[in-house]
Amino acid sequence: MAYDAEIAERLRDAVMRVGPAGVVDERKMFGGVALLLDGSMACGVIGTDLVVRTGEAGADEALRQPHARPMDFTGRPMKGFVYVAAPGFASEAALDAWVVRGVAGARGASRSKSTAPPRAARPKRPRAGPA
């Protein structure tokens, strides 16, 4: 699915206005474009919808906003992400508010990555071979 280039440009402008501290990177993801903050997706555009990382803690409140719905890219909702239809971010102020939520969601994801215990190495299976 292609993404709306005009909405992507508005999103880039909003990120510059909001001015999150950290490294902002842009990548093609999910058939759209995503803006990452320090390696964690904050927000993006798929088709004409805004995608916002709310984090699991912020998802319920975000879903109560007009024009927001669960992100169900694969047919199964993704926890901590929402889609926002174009009327929900029509004004500059509304778009900025969604970007602020996305930045907070990305920062929460970054913190949980850095505080998560390292994964234990899987034990190696002995090889079956000639005796």
C-alpha cells in the first residue's frame, strides 16, 4: 500500500516543530513511511492514515479520541499502536498532539528495551552423529 506524500511531509514538519531530543530517522515500513526516534518507531503514514505508537499504557486513552482505531495491519490489532484517519489530524495542533504521543510511545519502548534483561542463550543441542 502506498502512502500519501503530502501527509508524510506534514508529519515531518510536525516532528520538526515538536522537536524531540534524539536521533530521528525515516524508514519505509508496512508499505508506508515511519519516523523513528532513537531506533524506535514513533509515528508514520500508511495510505492516508497516521500511525502512532502510543505504548500499551497510552492506547486506551488514544482510542477514545475521534477518528482513532486500533492498528490492525495484519488483521490482528497491534498493541500500543493506533491508526488515525485524516480528519483526526486535519489541524496542525491535532497533528502535533499525535506526534507528541508518538514520541512518548517511542521513548517508552526505548526505555523498556534498555531495562529488559538480556535474553538467555538457548542451550545447544548435541549433534547426532556416528558413534
